[in-house]
Amino acid sequence: MKIQILTFLLIGIFALPAVADKPAWAGKGKPSAEQKELNKSTKEAKEAEFDQSEDKIKKEKKQKELKKTDIGKNETDDSEDKMKKDKKDKKVKKEKKQKELKKTDIGENETDDSKDKMKKDKKGKKADQEMKELDKGSEQGKTSRENRKKWWQFWDE
């Protein structure tokens, strides 16, 4: 008896939506030719309005830029003079630096040698640093720490 009630209840729950009436707005079928034409004309009108508004915005931007350039002509002339002076100053500074380098007689080979020496000194300092955990842990751990190398120095021996 309980099984029959349960089956009827489930059938009722799943079958009722299948039998329900359609809403008024659903199932009217394909639009007619008149509706298609009306829809096309409204789309074209909207696109035309959009294009006109874009054109207006572009014209307004151009007018604003023209006004700015008319007002700022004197300012731009001053700024151009400043830019020219800055370029000249930069050239003079570069020439001075080149002269100073020539005076000190520092060649490329000497600078490369000094860089190599600095790198070697840094490596030596790292290798000479104390390992604080050497005396901690088991005997096996102590021996492995004594023989260990840094992971980034795998190519050095």
C-alpha cells in the first residue's frame, strides 16, 4: 500500500508539469514578414543614431584639441626650446663622462679582472662562513653536513 501511494505521488509530481498550459507569451511560432521588416528597420535606426553620436563625439574632441593648440602655441614654443637645451646638456654630460674615462685609463680588461676578483672574494667568504648547525643532531647528520655543498654551487669543486 505504501509503495502504491509513493508511486502515484511521484507520477503526479513529474506528470503535472508536462500537462500544464503554455503561458500566453510562449509558442507563437516564427515571426511574420512584417515583424521581420519592423525589426530590421528598428535595428538600422539604432545603428544610424549610434554612428551619428560617435561622429559628434569625434568632432568635439577635435575642436577641443584645436582650441588647446591655439591657446598653447606660445607654451609649446617655450617647451621646444627647453627640450633643445636639455638635449644639448645631455650631449655635454656624455662627452664629459667619456673624457673622464679616457683620463683615468681604465680599460675594459682591467674592469673585467676587477669584477672577477670581486666574485671570487664573495665565493670565498661564503665558503669560510661558519655552519651553526654542525654540532647539532645525530652523527650521521653531522658527517653529511660537513661534506655538503650548497645547491647553487654544484659546478664548483
